[in-house]
Amino acid sequence: MTMMMMITITMMMLMALMLGAAAACIVVLVPLGMAGWHLSRNSVLLFSGAILITLSVCVHFTPYFSSVSDYVTSVSSVAVFHRPKSSCMNLIHRIHWELKPNASLLSFNATQNLSSSFDFYEKHWDWSKTQRIKACRIHKLSKPEASHLINGSWVLIAGDSQARLFTLSLLNLILGSEPQRMDSVKTALFKRHSNYSISVDEIGMKLDFVWAPYVLNLTHLLTDFKTKKKYPDVMVMGAGLWHMLHVSNPSDYELVLQTLKSSLVSLFPFSTELCIKSPPHLFWLGFPMLINGMLNAHKKRVHMIDAMWHAYDRALSESRLLRQTGGPMILLDIQSLTWNCGAHCTYDGMHYDTAIYEAAVQIMLNSLLIKSRHRH
């Protein structure tokens, strides 16, 4: 009995479906067909009418075919996402590290005054040897290559101690073959909480380091550029560690980053006052990995706990300052570099081996190369 009832119900559903389809044909096709007949006096209008009829039929019957409906839904959902302009830019942080015991310290004596395992290891890095990396021509630039790339440029690096270490690595690449000159650079660059400027006449490059430990300092710096109607060709910025230590408020940090973003967007590339031919190349120095147990001050260990610096990192993402979240600045991901290099690459849980900042400089230079290739 139950089987008979199921068969009866199924037959009724099929009949209802057929009747619905027949009604649809009458309701949709007959009026449109009549319209098409009237339009037949003009061949162009007839063709347009035929297209209209076909589209109407497809739209009406699409819900009855689940595979078609699913396909349309999937296409519309994919269209929401935008492909990056260059897939090569997604590969520039694919770096691996190799740490080896320092051969000069193999005969280490326990009475020697070495503060940490930082001194025991040689740090080497390179990009992964994949076909995609090779196809993008991502590589360590030599001094001549780097000099040619930034020839005639004004480079601004502004921020805290991480930015200062980045500055040192860039200058070491450009001037590394001149030890005496680099010694004077280090002495001047590492004067506490001060700015530094240098002109490398051989390649026509001007470099300014601006001590700007708070994001608000960076925003004021942009205001100065707007007032003077001059701006650098390359801008590398990064600040947040002082805010984390002395303010300890991720929400406020997100707000000041949003203000910085607004200043950048209003200044580049839409300002006609500055006669901008092309906007500067904008980079943001991300947070390093903080190792709380190695921090060298009690206040740092209290305020710079893991939960706090992760919250600050989220604030950076949510501010939409970075290119990957729709903002104007390309991230130099110091966090991934320091994470992969590990605790042996830092002596105080915050500042890292020169190899970290050398890698960051090479990432920036390769970004400039990739952008220049796409521009041409």
C-alpha cells in the first residue's frame, strides 16, 4: 500500500512539473514569439528579438538544471576575487635559511664572554630553487646591479630601530667595498634617536634616514612632503614597537595606521599640486618575531607578550595599509624572515642578525625589479 502511494505521489509530481513546463512555454514563448513575428519586418530587430527570446528561455529554465545553476553560481562567486597583478610578487618571501656552527668558534672555551648562541652560528639564506622563482628572475642583486637599479633615486627610510638596521644593510650593499666609509656611516647612523643623510655621488643616490618611532611621526613626515611639494622615489616605513611598549593599545595602533593610509592615498597618486609623474614606491617594514624570554628589559617582557604583538600584527592587517589588503604599501615581511631564521638569529629577542635585514633589502630590490619589468 505504501509503495502504491509513493508511486502515485511521484506520478502526480511529474504531472505537475510537466504542466508547469507547458504553462511556462505558453506564458513565455507565445508572447515573445508574437513579438518576434511583429519584429520580422526588420531583420536587425528580428535578430535582436531572437536573442531576447533565447535569453528569456535560458533564464526561465536554468533553475530546472542543477548543474547549470551550480556552474553559474560558482562563476559569480569566483568573479568577486581579483588576481594579483604579478604572481612573481607573491614569491619574493619564499626564502629558506641555513644555520651552521661558526667555524671560528669551534674551539670555544666556556670562560669566553659570549652572551648567547647568537654568536655560535653563521646565517645563510637564499630563495627556494623552484622553476617559478627562476622564471621570475628573483635573485640576490650584486653591488653593481643594486647601484644601477637605484641610480639617481631619492630613498627615504623612516621608522624605529628596525628601519635603522634596514638602512645599514642597504648602505652596506652599496658601499660594502669601502670599509672605512662604512665605519663612518655606522658611527653617524647609530647616534641615538637621530636622523641621518648621505649622498652617494657615484650613482647619484640620496638616502635619508628619519628617526620616527611612532606612526604619528610618519604621518607628520608626509605632511612635510606635501608642504614642500617634493617626495622621495622610494619610501620605506615601519613603526610600532614603541607604541606597543609605551601605549600598549592595538585598537589605537590600528587607528593611527588608518590615518597614515589616508594621508598616503590623498597624497599619491591623486595630488596634482605635486606634479607627480609617477607615485613613489611604498614599502612597510613589518614587525619582527618577538621572543619574550630574551627581551632585555622588564618593561618589555611585561608589555611585549606574545598576545600583544599578535594583536598589533592583526591591527596592521585590519588597517588595510598593506597592498595585500587593498592598501598602498608593499609589506617587507620581517616577521616571516625572523620566524624562519629563529632564536639563534637574535641576541635580545627583538633585534636580529644583519642577515635578516640584508634579506629584506634584497626583497625590496627584487620588488622594484619586478615592477619595472611590468611597467615596460
